[in-house]
Amino acid sequence: DVKVTQSSRYLVKRTGEKVFLECVQDMDHENMFWYRQDPGLGLRLIYFSYDVKMKEKGDIPEGYSVSREKKERFSLILESASTNQTSMYLCATRTGGLYEQYFGPGTRLTVT
Amino acid sequence: GQSLEQPSEVTAVEGAIVQINCTYQTSGFYGLSWYQQHDGGAPTFLSYNALDGLEETGRFSSFLSRSDSYGYLLLQELQMKDSASYFCAVRRGGYQKVTFGTGTKLQVIP
């Protein structure tokens, strides 16, 4: 079974702080994704990575950056957290050529 | 741009059949997926349609009509555990990108 883990289940940060959310997968998948989920808006793609050190912007990349130094690890960085980044953040992985995405349990981030 | 429309809420009776519709507007369409998410849980993959027609997996079936930019998820013999949110998602040009709908909250009642 694919296992996708996220560093924290719940996180509370202050406005202006730098925030790191980490995602680790154990299935050697090439592709990794970061989404945020908000009520009424569904899941929105922030960034994705198709290989180590490779990344592409999703639909809402503003205010975020990512890092993928190792294949199994994909980090989402909020350079200066703001209250409108309070959300559920979901990491997902997918192996190349297939369509099924495997999601982690999510991190509920609150920025105060 | 890309957009997907699905009903926000559906209520159905245990043992019955329910259909959740999804219409989409996107460029470079590759396929339509469905995911289930229970409250507090992560989305889990249900099905994928790349070609027109019906795909069946147990109690769940998914249909796609590319010419109508329309698909649906059919749940048969509803069980209480099927109460969850269901998301359609289009895989679009660029291969890697997936856009999700806003989700349909299904409530199964006795």
C-alpha cells in the first residue's frame, strides 16, 4: 500500500511566520502535489513536482514555494504566513503514466 | 480556464441508487476521475474515465460523455458508510495537472 505522511495534523502559526509543511511518500512515485482545500472551493492545486528538483506552478501558487531535494520528500513553504492561508493542506502522489492520486491525511493550518 | 460543476448536496435513502453529475469546461481534456472523502479523512480514488461510456467497479459506476463534457458517478445499493463528499476531477493538458470540482456532499438516510 502507498503511504503518504504529512509532518503535522494540526498547526497554528502567527502572521508573518515562515511555515514549512512536509510530505513524505514511500512508494517511489515520480509526481507529488500540494493542494489546499477550503469549504465550497474544493481542492485547488498549489504546486506540483514531476522529478527531484523539478517543480511547476499550479493554479494558486502565490504566497507559496516548494522544495524537492529527494524523491520521497516534497515540502510546501509559506514564506510569510497570512490569515488567508488558513486552510487544510493536502499532499498527494502519483506514479508516472497513471491517473490515481494518493493523498496524505492533511495538515490543518491556522494562521492567527 | 477550467471549471467543473457538481451539485453541492444530495440526500438519498439507504438501499437506493443515487447519481452525482459533473459538467466540465477545460482545454486539453484527458480524463475524468472521481474521489470520495469522508469527514476528516483524505480523498480516496474511486474511478477514472478516459473514453466515453460506463466503467463499473462493484457498487460504483462512472460514466463519461466527452462530446457533452459531462460525467456522472452512480452509487447503487447505498449504505450508510457511503455518506461522504464526492469530487469529480479532470485531468487536463500538460498531463500532470488535475482540477477538482467543489464536491458533492452525499447524505444517506435510513
